[in-house]
Amino acid sequence: MNANALIAVMVILPIASALFLNLLHKKDRTIKILAIITAIVIPIIPLLTPYGSHFFGGYVPLAQNATLAQGLPSLITGTQLFQFHPGVMYVFTSAQQLMVFVLGLITFFAIFTFLNETKRPSGVYAFLMFMGTASVSAILLSDDIFNIFVFFEIAALAQVGIIVASGIKNNYETALKYILLGNIAGPLLLLGIVILLGVTGNVNVTDMIFTFKQGYVDPNSPVILMALALIAFGWLYASGLPPFHTIKSAVYSKALPHGAALLQAFSVFTLVAIGIIILRLFSYNSFTNIAIIGISVIAMILGITMAIVQTDYKRILGYLAVGELGYIGIGLGLGTAFGITAGLFQAVNEAIITSFLFIGFGTVLYKTRTSNTRKLGGMMYVNPKVALLVLLAGLAMAGVPPLNAFQSKLMLIQAAIQSGLPELGIIMILLSIVTFMTFMKAFYTIYMRPKPKELEILDNKIPRSTVISLVALLIICIILGLFPQIATNSLQTLAAGLV
Amino acid sequence: MIEYILMITTVLGAIIALMQRDLLKAAILTGIPGISIAFLFQFLLAPDVALTQAIVGSAIVPVFIALTVLKTRRTEEKSK
Amino acid sequence: MVVDSQLMSFFTAGSLVVIGIFAALFLDNLIKKIIGLAFLADGVNLFIITMGYKPGGIVYIFLPDMVVSNFAQTASYPLPFALVLTNIVIGASTLAVILGLVIILNKRHGSLSASKILRDKGE
């Protein structure tokens, strides 16, 4: 039992705490104490864990297990069977450390806001949030593609639960649509995984890449292209790229604001994790890169333009969040180390900024109980500090210096020009301008125009914890904007290993 | 020889179960592809999976769907 | 290619997948969509087990009086059955969640027609 066991704790601790919270009912103080302790511990564990791999059940490859390897016939030691990984393996390097830490941080802010905004916190809702966090952490860490499929299904169920628990009008219909599509995408993803298993004989990604490189299997055969298409279909569903962008933005709009912040973090990190696996397995085929860039450009254009015409501000935010995913996809699809680093950095920034926006606009829902922009107005005079924070969040999303999205979008545009595709840079700049315009329109209609007479503003104060969360997220944005090396240094090793 | 009969039973059972107007009959008929696939698993040299599929596919899934039908409505609506 | 039982089994699995996807997307009644999802999962499971089949082989249980090399050459592939066991359980649990949602939606709307319930009301 060495320190690498902490890698497994990153997944096991949220699950164990979630199961306890599910049993507690009507004991408000115990729920609050247990949820807060777990939410504080979850971001701390990735900072303490040393880098390395963790083999579940102790099944190291035979090449590393000297006692067992002595008596084996040369039928096994002479071939590559010696180096294969016989069990489930989790890999933990600097990139995973940064991403699991950011995910844990967003979980902390979501749980903190949830416990202070509702009078009687429900243990089942906290259970769903922790199960989702555990699943997405496992998807980021795992090197075994079937393990990723199992946690993908668990994450889909947890997301459906978060939508159902919100109490907003029409949320049951959205939840049913989401899980129907998920039960089509899930078995098709499994079919792709099984085709790869049949061709290479392995479910471990490192061993599959080895089999491709050594030439045991022809990597350009049509069977493997079919596996790529099926796995890409599951990837599109989990992350919210077209054709699933409408259902994803509906999901964001029908959940409570802290739940929506957590749901979009799940989507972003699942996109990154499964996208990296697709790049590792299929990147020798130039069709993969073109397809990823194509779908990302479509995602950006569809998401951001559909945001302009919406009247419900949660839907505006949902479509903007889906549109911003396109930037990450372009970074991953460019194929150079600089481009992949830029895409991963944009993913980290994106998760933080969109959570900031959701929690910020959630204060409007808290005070007025409506989210229709035609009925709102004049919120600036109710609480000017929160209005200023929300304005800064919107500027961050559009890419204004010195906030963090400016650095990552600059890196993306530089990477696009370096790869010989300056048209992508022009599209990215244009869509950033449209994002800014959409956000300013929403901000004006909610905060700055005169208050309509029918609007009633409830008398409850916005809890201090929400304001503290918003200020903390703003500080993180500024730090990452001024010192991007904190994030890019961690991500560069992963990016260099992919090309 | 018997496995070809099982395969035809599976596909025909699936199509017939989806063509029913009475939803309770459709729910019960879902058990037929389930049990045929369990037999096929045993033929394909996977006996433990055959046991699990026999229980889940022929007893649990049809009973769940039949319970839902009893709590909602018995027949399919006329399409517009 | 040789027409044997493994090939026909692949065809059965493929036709179940197609029937399942057709029912889940194009049929109107919610219960039939859910039956289609069950068939889709069954088709994928049959595909997985057929992939591990070795014609003329033995079951992958290692009895005490077997020779290792003989077992390794004639037994069918044991890894897929672990995937299928997990997938059967995942399918049954998700089915239970979907059926619960259908019961609640029927109480609210009074019908089981997907075009009435899942129509996006533009908000």
C-alpha cells in the first residue's frame, strides 16, 4: 500500500460520502457538516497525491512483477504479452492533477452555495452532485476504456437526477428526453469499444496504441473507422456538441443555478477526457483532426448564434456555454503540442468562467423567482456589488484582458495561425465579439434598464456565501489571467506526449 | 441447427412485440427475445451470462414494463 | 465467407440493434420506445458474446484436471463476459429510472404519446 493509493481515494471518497448522505434525511446539521467536509477535502487530495499510476488489485504488468515472471515459459516472456496491463489502471500526471483540482473546486463552490441558499438541504441532491464528481474524476484518470463507459453511464444518471430535483417547470420532460438519448448513445459507445477489443484484444488504451504502432493491426482498416465513428457519437452526446447542443442547453436551463454550474463542468471535463483518448488512439488518421475541427466550428457557430434570440436568460447562458465548447475542440483538433495545450487551458478557464456566470445569474433567480428577460429590469440598484461581479464574469467569457480567457484564446489563435489555418483565427475573433454582444444585451435587460412595474423583488438578502464564492472565482480568474504558466506548465507534458 | 431457430425466434419476437396495439401484450412479449437470447448465450459458450440474461431479460424487464403499463394506460393512442 | 452459426449470430445482433434504434427514434408511444431501448442493449450484448466465441471450443472454466496450454488454445475468450454482465445490470437500472419518469409524466399529461409530452414549448 503506497502513496499511489491516494489516486483511488480521489474516486472512492466522493462515492462513500455520497452513499452516507443519501441515507440521512431530516437531519439538517449532519448533512451540512458532512457535505462541507467532503467538499473541502475533494480539491485537496489531488494536490497531495504524487504522480504515477495505480493498478487496481495490484495487477502490475508481468514485466514489473519479478517473482511471478521467473517461472514463465518463453512463449510469454518472448512476446509483448509481458508488457501488457492485465488489470484496470489509473494514470495521474500533472495535467490530471490540474483538472481534477479545478473540478473539485467547482464542486466545493456548488455545494457551498447550495447549502446556504436552501433552508432545508436535501441529502439526496448532495448525493447526486458527489456521484457526478466521482464519475467525471474517474473518467479523467482512467486508462481503461471500459471503466470510462461504466462511469459515463453513472454520470448520465446523476445528471438526470440533478435536473429532476430542481422543481422548475417542465424539468421532467427534459430529463426524460436526456436519458432517452443517453440510452441510445451509451450502447453505441459500447459497440465501438467492443469493436476495438475484438480487433486489438485489449481494453487498455496504452496497450492498444502499442498494438497499432507495432503494426500488428492495420490502423486504417474500415472496421477501425467504424469504431471511431461510434466512439465519437458517444463523445458528442456526453459533451454537448452538435447534434446534442439543444438538449444540453435545455438541461442547463432546467437545473438550479449551482446544479447547472456543476453540470457544465461535467460536460467540459468529459469532452476533454474522451477527446484526448480519441486523439491518442486515432490521430495517425488525418480524418480525425479534420472531423474534430469541423464539428467544433459548427458547435461555436450554432451555439453562439442561437443564444442571441432566446428570452430566458438561463437558456442564453446554456447556449453560450455550448458554443464555448467549440474553442476547446479546435484546440484539440489542431494536432500540434501548442494547440493541444491551448485547448486544455481553454477548457480549464471555460469551466471556471461558466460556473461563475451561472452562480452570478443565479442571484437574480434568488431575488425575483423569474428568469424571463422580458419581465426583468433594474436589478442594478438592488445589489450593485453583485451586478459588478456578474459584469466582470461576462467580460471574462468574452476574452477581455487581464482575465484568463484572454490568455487562452490568444494561445488558440496563435496556434491556428501557426498550423496554417488563419481562417479559424478570424472565426474565433468574430464569435468572441458576438458572445460579448449577447452577454451585454442580457446584462442590460436584466440589470440596467428601468424596472418594470409588475416586477416584485423579494426581500431576502443574498447570502454572504454566494458573494464569497463569486469573489473567490473572480480572484482565480485574475490569477490565471496574469500568470498563465501555472496552468500551461502542467498541461504541456500531456500535450507533448500526444503528438 | 437449433440455434438458427432461436435466432429467427429472436428477430420475429422483437418485431411482433413492437407491433402490438395492446401495451400489456407488448410488455409480456418482450420476454420472448429475452429468453431466446439467453439460450443463444448458452450455445455461445457463456453459461454464467446466460443465467443472468435469463433472469433479467425474461422476468425482470417484462415485469417492470408491465407494472408501468398497469399504472398508466392500457392501449396505445391513435396516431393523428 | 463461411456461413456458420457465428456469422448468423452477428446478423441477429445487428438486426436487433437496428430494430431497437428504429423503435427508440420513430415510434410514437413511450412504452414502445423503452422496449426498443431494451432490444438495443440486448443486441449489443449478443454482439459482444458472439465476438468471444470460438467454434468447437470449450467453456472458459478451468477445471483441476486440465492442461494449461490446451485450455488456452481451445477456451472461448473470457474478457467479454465481464463486460456483458456489467452492461446487463446497467441496462436494467437505467430502465427502472426511465419507467419512473414515464409514470410521473403520465400523471401530469394524461397520455403516453411522445409527440405530446416531449414537444418543446419554446421556453
